[in-house]
Amino acid sequence: MALAPLLYNALGGALPLRIEMYDGSAAGPLDAVATMRINSERGLSRFLSRPGELGIVRAYVSGDVDIEGDLFTMLEVGSTLDVSLRTVRLAPALALVRETGLGVFRSPPAPPEEAHLHGGLHTRSRDKDAISHHYDVSNEFYRLVLGPSMVYSCAVWSSNEQTLEDAQFAKLDLVCRKLDLKPGMRLLDVGCGWGSMVLHAAQHYGVDAVGITLSEEQAALARERVTAAGLSDRIDIRVQDYRDVHDGPFDAISSIGMFEHVGRKRMEEYIRDLYDLLPDQGRLLNHAISRPGYPQGDHLVGRAKALTRRLATAFGSDLTSKVESELIQRYVFPDGELHEVGVLVSMLQENGFEVRHLESLREHYDLTLRCWVRNLEAQWDEAVALVGEGRARVWRLYMAASAVNFALGGVQIQQVLAVKATGGKSGMPLRTSF
């Protein structure tokens, strides 16, 4: 008996996706936006032994399942689906088991791309391992995906026609303006990546800068870029934890795409440490992804929540739900945590900062991620040669799913500008215009 119709009917019989199976059978609409091709019995085993998001992603990462067609539309459609044991139709499911045998429920080993961290959560050693899992992949792979800017965070777009490089330049420049950087100032960039922020600030605003990262590979390339720019006397790249920076004060601090790694248990420590590194009237710019509150009955947000559960957003989710965070914890950003932006604002204020400006850039990250996916797909063979097919598949899926989730509002991103306003003296203008 053909397997694809049995699986299709077992999953509800009205999926907007087409299923093709290794026995040559197919089921589902011919005009479906995408096709899920299960290439082997092992792929079916992954799907059935771990129903839901983990089985699907393990099957895709291992190459046992392929997804063909419009990936972004498929992920949006997938956000409406509920694929789990409680939704399975019993009769076609039993028929499928009779055809394949009970061995199909044996879960194959997890793909090697899954993270396995040890030690206490958000200890220095575990944080370094978590960062290494994600960033010490291949500098050339990141260059392929991110483009020449080597900026791994949300760009700022003025229009859809703008290039990614121009949009990333605009983002770095926006951060510099918000921090009111001037020649001779000293800047600390927390989570400096490959050095793009400190290079921009030194080249265009005349500052001296320190960039810190926990990634050895990032630091090596950042130092090469600093040397090539002739700025070794003004930029210091360190492999260093933010908790170990003791050579303040810095006139300003930027933290771009790093806060997601801090964790709730370390948030107050993070804020206090940065506060202590600033002088009076020193500014902090925190650029970070957050999760929203979910209004009851909001259809789009409900779809985005489902997408987070099933297909994994780029940066994880609230750790109060293990189901929602499982995929990202295993494959992409182990130990990453997102928080509603109001929690950050309140904690900044409670620990001495005065929050002066907040800007949401949610739609901008959707545009940015779609550019990264296009870069990856256009150079797929080279990407696979650099990091292997499994890891390339992880990046393609998580970036595409993240783009859809930002578009649906399941995750957000904000820049929060705060100042150390000792004695009420902020040094800020009466009105801020950036």
C-alpha cells in the first residue's frame, strides 16, 4: 500500500502541503506552496518517533527529509498546523504502521549538529561553549551569508530597494549617533563579533574602541580586519567575558545582538557591570531581540507562537516553555533567552540608568534575514563545502523561520538607549533626533 496517502491522512488529510515518500507515492494538492519529500524509512522514523518540531527538524537537518518550493510561505503555512500525537487520525496511522512495522517508531540518533553543553547555566565556561557552538563555525561561511559587512544583527532599512551593505552601514551609523560618539572618546562594544561596530566607530567617529567576544574565531578575524584598516593602535579586540572587563571608564557602550545570551539570572549583573564601566552621563545602547506579550485572540500572534513551537525562530524563546525553546536550544543558540522589552527597561531603571529612547526594528529584521537566506541559497554548494550540509540546512531553516516569525510579530527587536544620569544630569538634549 502506498505510504504517502496513509501519512497524509493520518496527519489530518487536509494539509496545504504535498508529501512525497521514498516508495514513490505522493499525496496532497498538486499546487501546494511546498513539498515535503521523505527520502528514507529513517526520515519517516524521525518524523513519527518525535512528532512535532523536533522530529521534523532532525529529519531535515540530517537530509532524510527535503523541503522544496517556497520555504518562507511553507513556514507561514506551517505556523497554522498542529502536528502532534493528539491530532493523528487513528485508522490511517495504524495502516501506516502495518505497512512499515513497529520499528519505524525507533528514534534514529540525533544529528551531530545538536549542541551538548555541560556545567551550570550561564557560568563563564558554559557561556563560552554556547558561543563557540554558534559562532566558531567558519568565518568564511559567515562572510558568505552576511556579505562584506560581516554584521550579524538586524540592519536598518529606508526602503526595500536598499542593499544589505547600505542597510548595515545605516544601522552601525545609527548606533554611533545615538551614543553621540565624538573623536577621542573611548567605546566598549560588548559582543563585538567580527569587529564591524568598532571599525565603523573608529573610522567614521574617531573613537578609540575595545571589542570583546567569547569566540576565538571571531576575534581572530576581527584583529585581521583592524590591522588591514590600519587601526591597531586605536582598536583592541579581546576574547573576554563582559564580567571580566575592569579597565573602565568607557565614554559609551554598545551591545548589539549580545543580550540574548545573557540569561534572566544574569540580567541584573550584566546591567550593573556595564553601569560601573561608564562615567556620569555615559550612554549605553542595547540592541536586542525580545518576545512580546501575547494578546488573547490575536490570530497573527497565535500563528507566530505556533511557528516558534514547531519550526524554530532564529533566537530561541522564553525558557518558561521547554517545548518552544527545544529546537533553538539544541541547534542554534543554546542557552539563549528572550525577554519582553519592558523587563529590560524596568531593570535598567532599577539599577541606576535612565532610559531615554526606545526604537522597534521588527520589520527590519524580516528584511535582513531574507537577504541572508538568499545569500546562502545562491552559494549553497560553497556553504556546504565550508560547514557540511547538516549545518547549512540548520542555518537555512532557522533564518527563514525567523524572518517569518518577525513578520508575524512572534518576536521583536528594539534598540534601548539609556544614560547614567547621576544627580539627574543626563547630558542629553531636550529632544532626541537620530
